[in-house]
Amino acid sequence: MILEAVMLQVKPGEEEAYEAAFRQASPIIAATPGYIRHQLQRCLETPGKYLLLIEWETLEAHTVNFRGSPAYGEWKALLHHFYDPFPTVEHFERVETT
């Protein structure tokens, strides 16, 4: 399992519209082969700051299956205009399990 982690900063005053757009975009990513689950967390200390966590079966499920698909264009159109600055996407793999 690969964990995609993205710290998002939404433009001031756009939080409500962003959350509505994210709800609309969620089924788009969920339909991707290799997708497992995702969650969006709102920061309590910093207005407009969010943490997006997405679990994928493999790195390629994200980088090829999703980003290489027409669905990514829909996702991008719904969400990318809310971000300032544009976020950095990072991928993690579990080192130890308990």
C-alpha cells in the first residue's frame, strides 16, 4: 500500500466552495483502478489548510491509472484553482507495522 500525502492551502474565503467541490470530486478518484480510500482533514490552527491522504495499491495506481486518465482532468478542473500555492504531492510506504 502506498500513501499519498498532500498539504493543501486553499485561497482565503474559498473553504466552503472547496469542500463542496471536493465532495463532488471524490467519486472521480474513487473510481480509479488501484484506489483504496481517501480522507480530507481540515486544520484547526490554520484557516484554509487541509491534509489530503489517499491510499493506493501501488504508486502506479496514482501516477499512471489516475494521473494518466481523463478522470484526472475532471479532478483538476474541479479542485486545482482553489490552491495557492500549488501543493507538493508526496508518496510514502510503510516501514514497520504493529
